[in-house]
Amino acid sequence: MREIYLDNSATTRCFYNVAEVMSRCLTEEYGNPSSAHHMGLVAENKIKEAREIFAKLLRVKESEIYFTSGGTESDNLAILGAARANKRNGMHVITTKIEHPAVLNTMAELEKEGFEVTYWPVDEDGVAIVDEAIQAVSEDTVLISIMHTNNEIGSLQPVAEVGQVLKRKYPKVIFHVDAVQGFGKAPIYPKEMGIDMLSISSHKIHGPKGVGVLYISEKTKVAPLIFGGGQQKDIRPGTENVPGIVGMGEAAKTLFADMEHDREVLYRLKENFVKELAAMDDVKINGLPGLRYTADIKDTDKRNEAIEKAVRLSAPHIISASFKGVRSEVLLHALEEKGIYVSAGSACSTHKKTESATLNAIGLKSEYKDSTIRFSTSVFTSKEDIEDTVAALRSLLPELRRYTAR
């Protein structure tokens, strides 16, 4: 049975060249980068090369790139580190209601420490309302954190707009962006977008798990969360994960080499997939601006035109669809039996019996909320993968709905 992997927002398959360069670091160039001898210098230079890659891609200084254990640590270090280091300036932070648990749970920790957290709303498409955020800024606000791309429904957030307004009106407010799902899918330039801190995860860009990046502007004051031997200017000490860092750098270099072409391919795959989903009965597509219930658009040509426009206003790789009358877990496992791997939501919260903050925030009706599936593609996804998935859905949905009706 051919396997079709459509859970790339959970994790991605490593590029073969990434595995190769990591293997050399594990078996040949395995020195400690803090060692004074030749082997240590080789490892140190490998880290320097990776730092140069990310600095170039983000158009920032090499000294502003820090390596972490992944997106969660990057988010934690940015939010806790900046809030604690700057609390003399205020004890108020702002975020959205649709953030990843790595941000929302960190905000909850700040609340325990006495910080006031404002959770600003999103519209029905899952896009943060800029005016709501700006109006929430006060003299006590020290930090705003917002994701670039929502990990569940693929809605794009007005990052550049928020950053530009902050730098113009409230330059002292620190602006953090969780770009775990956005990096590698779109150009992101922190200095041009008014971003002070930016989180990146390796395993979302065809690199290894357990490594990430945090960009911190040289003007931003951040307190460390861990303490050790002084590596990375004491902001993130500890012996660096050299194989992981090198692999992540190689993955980023490979992904960005043809990013514009790959992005266009992903958008076309998404357009075709969404058109097929929209033609099915009792299916709701989430996270597409301007496209509510597609069943309301009877004319096929007009519906497809609306879909093409809406898709381009969302992330190219994430498709969120709710299948009325079928529980998401049931459909997920039915697809799995056909060799198709998808997600019922964020992989980080799959094993927890909690409702999706994102689906609640967009006001999704209960009849759709428990039947939402996330399909996420990558550069390895083919047109045939999408066609076979559509065929599987057309076969499974009537059968599963009949079973549910009993």
C-alpha cells in the first residue's frame, strides 16, 4: 500500500543531504565547539556557518542568532526572557487567542508571576484584528507575541502591519513572532517588519527534531532561562547540538534555494484540494479569508474563483476542513487504514482531551468543531497524493456518516 504523508505541520521528512551532513558531525567532526583544540575549532566553525545561513536568510546580524532545542524553547525564552528582563517597564503582555500551546501556556505562566495578559480576538477566518491589539497597548505593556502562520487552520497573521504600527507608535514594546509554521514558506525579514524576536523550528523545514533558532534583536533585553558554561553569550548556555544545528542550517539552505517555485507548487496543490473539498456535501473549509461556507456559492466557476483568491491569502501548506457528521478521530484512522496520514489538530495537543483554542476563537459551530481534520503538505507532496486523498474521502465519508447515523 502506497503511503501518503499529509501531516507536515506536525513534522517533516529530513532532506537526504541533511542526514548526510549530520552523519559526518556525529562520526567524524564530533568535537565539542568549546574545546580549544582543532576538533573543537572544526565544530565551532560548523556552528558559525549555520549561524551565517540564518542571518543571511533573515537579513539580520549573525550575533542576533541563537540556537535552542526547538520552537517551544524559542517561544519560552523569548516570552519569559523578555518579560522578566523588562518588567520594570511594565507587567502587561498581549497575545492572540489562537497561539500555539508553546505561547499560550507560557503566557499562563506569566500570569502566575503577576503579569496581566490580554488575549486579543481573531475574526471568523482566524486572522488577528490589528486595531484590537493596538488599542490594548498601555504604558504598562512590555511585549506583544503573535504567530506568523496558524498551525491548525493556516491563517496568516498581520505581522508586518502590527510591527510597523508598534515601531511608529510604541517603540518600547517588544514584538515577538512565532514563525515556526511560516519560516520557509514565505520571506520573513524581522528588521523590515518591526520584529524584535523570531522563533523557528528545524523539524518543520525538513531538518532534524530537537533544534531551533531564536532571533533576538541586539537592542532587546532578554533574561536566560537556563544557566551554564557561558555559551551563546549566556543567553542560551550549554554545549551546542552541533549535528542538529548543522542539519538545520543545511535544511534551511536547501529549502530556500527554490522557495518561490516550491511555494507556488504548494499553492496550486492547495487550490485543487480545496476545490474538491468544497464540492463535497457538508464540508466546511477553515482559515480562508473571504470564503465562508462554500455551499452558499452554487455556481462552480464563481466558487472556484473565490477559492483561488482565498487560498492565496492563507498559508500554502495547511488545509483545514470540517466534515459534518464524522468525528475527526474516526476519519483520521479510516484514512490511516488507506495509508493516508493526517492530523485531527495540533500534534502537540493530540493526546490531551482539550478543545482547540483556535477553533473556539473562530467561532466554529460544535457540529463542525469535533469533525475537523488538518491536511498539511510539503515539497515531497505530489498531485497524485492529493488526488488519491480526495478519492479516499469520497469513498469513506458516505460510509462513515451512515455508520454515525445508526
